[in-house]
Amino acid sequence: MKQEPVRLSDQLREIIATNGLSRYKLAQLSRVDASQLCRFVHGTARLTTDSLDRIGLVLQLRLVEGGK
């Protein structure tokens, strides 16, 4: 039985939860509205690609094909 891949949004939520920065500090550094970031983390809102890019830059994220 093949497992479904983990969605990118769920991976980002996990990274945000475990990176060591508070959500407030991440919002400040990335210039993303703190309440919008909070709603994203709780799964009740989406982020724009611009916001995703800024968060990715702050957290120094990069996509890797095929695994962690």
C-alpha cells in the first residue's frame, strides 16, 4: 500500500513549529502579518506565494525533490 506524500503546506507548518523562532518573530522578519501566519499554522488560512517566499528566505528553506 503506497503512502500519500506529505503536503508542502503541512511540511512548512512543521518547520515553523520546530525552527526555534516564535511565530511573532518569524512574522516580523518575513514581513508577514502575524495573525495571517497564525491562521496558516492552525490550518484555517492560506498564504500568498509572496508570503511563502519571504518565510522561505527567513528560514533558509529550499525544495529537495524526492525526500527530506
